[in-house]
Amino acid sequence: MTEREKEILELIKNNPMIPQQNIANQLGIKRSSVAVHISNLTRKGYIKGKGYIFDKEKYVVVIGGSNMDIAGFCSSEIIGNDSNPGQVKLSFGGVGRNIAENLVKLGVETKLISIVGNDFYGKRISEDCLKVGIDISLLKMVSDQRTSVYLSIIENNGDMNVAISDMDIINHLDETYLNKHASIIKNASAVVVDTNLSKEVLEMIAENFGKHLFLDTVSTTKTKKVKECLHLFHTIKPNRWEAEILTGFPLDTQKNIQKAVKYFIDLGVQQVFISFGKEGVAFGTQKQFDFFKPSPVKSVNETGAGDAFMSGLVYGYLNKLDITETVRFATTASALTIENENTINPELSVKNINRKLRNKS
């Protein structure tokens, strides 16, 4: 939803019978422009028909990890078993938390279900979530565990060399806690999960909330958790190596890549996106298979690329973009992130994504 659409929707909520000319006068725009915005709001499902009958409030629930990111950026080629010059930066991270922030930047109302320790990092993460607009009313804070930390080493070309993930606390985000908030999760327009969650929790979520369920597979090790419940997800986003683990065969030819997409679709997944990094994305549904190769970009930090891509997929789903439009939007969100040194690009927005897309055309 654009900023102008938000302004118009707020006026309509306060007075459902307000004439379009009155809206135009209050906002200082033409009545014809108001009509276009109202048409867009209707198409997106925020209002319905005459009298501006409202649909239920739309929001996304993200369930996953929140942690402090510590990234070391090497100034030159890494020398093993030695001290390397560079810069060390701290930022707020975690796959779930990152996806939530990216969604907020795209104008999506987002509730984060995650867990942090009642410590310095946990309090800072909570404060920052509130600052950027993430709803953390369902965030769990515990006193007997330390907040997750993700330590990564970034090579001078922007690629990640190695990372260590200290996320034991996520195992305390259990089925009992999620069941307390079942109605909120069920009423979401989309639910996003990452495989930092335990196998038991992932299976419970898939069995109970699978209608609009998006899966971020995170890593080759953690991907294995979802093999038995994969068929219950609406959309999945593995990379090549994660997809190979899930399918059991190599994705080394175009034929096998298409075979992998079909494998997931035949299981029951409705949308499949397999990332091949700089080479592009294989994607498909029951009716379509294709491969999209993006334009090259200058890579500064690739750590948050996948999180931005997932937020783009959810945005496309909520705004009823077709799958090709969704891939282009999500890939561009990822490109904007890669070009910035931060895990999340502060300038990420629908406006900037669309501007970049227009420049490519």
C-alpha cells in the first residue's frame, strides 16, 4: 500500500460515506486521482464496493529468529589462520526479524513472533523493532537464555566466507506458546516461517496454518527439518543446495532444475522459487515454469539478500502480482539489499524497487 493510499484509507475509515471530492479537497489532489487510488484499494482487497465496505484488517505474521548480527568485512583477500584487516559492524538480524522489517518497509502490516533474552541485545532488538514499525506484541522475552548472535565474515568481493549461528534460544519458542496465539496466526493474510524453528514447531505450524504459509529454508543443515511436511507449504524459497537436499538429486542441468520445480509442485506446494545466486531464479506453479536471470549489480554485502527476496515474494502474493512480476519485484528488492553494506537497506521501499524496475526496462 502506498503512502497516499494509506491517507485515503484512513479518511474512509473515519467516514465510510465520504465523497471522493471531499477526500480530494482534504489531500489537495484531483478527484480523478482519488478515484484511481480507491480503485487500487478495492483491487488489493482493502475496501469492497459502494459505501466502502471494509475487508478485515490485513497483516502478515512472521515466525522465526531474531538475533544480533556481527559482521566482519575484510579489506583484502582473506588470509587463513591469520588476522585480517577490515571493519566489524553490529546490526539487528535474524531471518524472521529481517523479513519482518523488510515487509514493513514495503508497507505491509507485520507481526513478529520470535524470542529474545532479557539481556542487552534482546532489549535493543525489541526497541529497534518498535522503532521501525514491527508489531512485537507477540515477541517472547525470557530471562534464562541469551539472545541469539550471528557472526559472519564477508570477503572483499561481498561474498560470505563463513558464519557461526548461536541460536539455541529459538528452541524455547514452542508449540504451547504458538497455540496461545493461534487465532492471530490463522487470521493472517500470509504466514512466513524460517527453519531456525525446531522440527516439531515447523510441523505443527504447517499442519495448522498451511493455507498461506511461506517457507524460508535458511541453510542446508536446517532444511532437513521440513522434508516430512513440505507438502503443506504454499510457497517455498530454497537455494540450489537446499533444493538438492529436499529432492535428492543434483540441479546441474536445466532438465533437472525443471524436474525439481515439478517435484515440489507435485508434492502440493503452489509456488516454488529456487535461487541460484547471481545466475538467477528458477520458479514455477502448476501451470508455469521459467528461469529469470537478473541484471548484474555491484555486490557489497549479500547477507540479507534472501530475506529481502522473501519479503518481495510475500508482497507479490498480497498484491496479486502474477508469478513473473513477483520474481522481478523480489529480485529487485534483493538487488537493492546487496548493493548496501547493511543487512537491510534503509532505502528499501516499493517506490525505489519500482524505480529500479523501470530503469531496467
